[in-house]
Amino acid sequence: MTVGKFDILVLPNVFSPKYFTDSLWFAERLPAIVKSASFLEIGTGTGIAALYCAAAGATVTATDINQRAVTNTIRNARKASLPISVRHGDMFAPLFSFEKYDYMFWNHPFNSWNGQVPDMLMRAGIDPDYRDLERYMLHGKSHLTGRGAQLLGSSDMAEVDCINEIADRYGRKLTVLSEGEMPIENGSEVWNTYYIYRIDTL
Ligand SMILES: C[S@@+](CC[C@H](N)C(=O)[O-])C[C@H]1O[C@@H](n2cnc3c(N)ncnc32)[C@H](O)[C@@H]1O
């Protein structure tokens, strides 16, 4: 399927830009922030944001907890002839402790519903109590060079107060770098606002 300027493959059980508008919205805006710097994408899904950043000259590493997303991104990178290092694992686990990037980004699961989420596709949309988001904010800094920033892709459909409360708890501050309104799904009448936040340590 065509997503923005790429013809991509979407494997079953991978978060799909065919239905959700956030993937392309973030992918089109990240290159202007990241430029030709080094870039880590957590939770890459089909790899659409990684493709956009690599095509704009960034050096890109992409990870996902979902093995199918990893396979999907490897195949999309090959298809686009773009050099993206793709790794499988939970949050920062696929990285060496010394590995650092100028920018990192996560289009995080917007829902914080409590409970078990055994299904990998559901983990794309649900992060129970935002425990993964908390780990992203807490441990991201140790993988940053200091020449760029830690970024978060989010929405007003997410629990914005809760996200700010987590940031406060760990001495982090969120600043909006980019925002815009879109239907939440292609063809939907329900609109939401997307945000790219910069996460700073106070
Ligand atoms: C909202 S989807 C975004 C996918 C893709 N970046 C996009 O914009 O289309 C969230 C992604 O994060 C991944 N994910 C969820 N929890 C994760 C974790 N703890 N570590 C790494 N990836 C995770 C999911 O598998 C999913 O691919």
C-alpha cells in the first residue's frame, strides 16, 4: 500500500498506517527535526517514520517488541533501499549500554488501560498504566548524545494529564514541537490533535 511517499508492506498483527493517521503524520514531520543526525525509533511498526528519516539523511536504528514489526521494517527498508538497522526487543533492551543517539522517538500506545495485554497487536495501542512510557522517559537520557533530544509522539486521545504527571514525577518537562489536527482513523469523523513533544530533564 502507498503511505505518503513510500509503497510499503503491512504484515498482519503490525500497527497499520492504512487505518491510523498518526503514523504518517509523525513520519512527515520528524525529518525536519532530526535532519541528518543519528535517530533511534522505539516501536517502529511498519517502519514508516524510520523510512522517512533515513530518506532525509538520518542514520537510523529502529526497534520493536513485536517480532513481526521487526520483520516488516526490515522488508520495507530493503524495498526502499534504505540502510536501517532493525532490532527486536523491549524498549532499550536491544541496545548496548554505551549506545547513544542524537534523537529518539516513540509513537507510544495512547491507551493506559489497566490489565494484561498478551496480544502483540494490542500492545501497539495499550500500555497498562503507562508503565512502558514511564520507562521511556526514565531511561531514554542514557542513550542520548546531548546534541539532539528525546521525542514523544502523542495525541489528545491519550491521557495527557497522566503523561504530564509521569514527567513531573521524574523531573522531566514536555514541550510541544509540532501539533496538528487529523481524523483519528482514515475516513473517521472523529478528529484528534497529534503532538510531537520534546522531553527535557529539569
Ligand atoms: C502506536 S504503535 C506505532 C507504530 C509505528 N511507529 C507507527 O507510527 O506506525 C506503537 C509501537 O510500539 C511498539 N511497542 C509497544 N511496547 C513496546 C516496548 N515496550 N518496547 C518496544 N516497542 C514497543 C508496538 O509493538 C508498536 O509497534
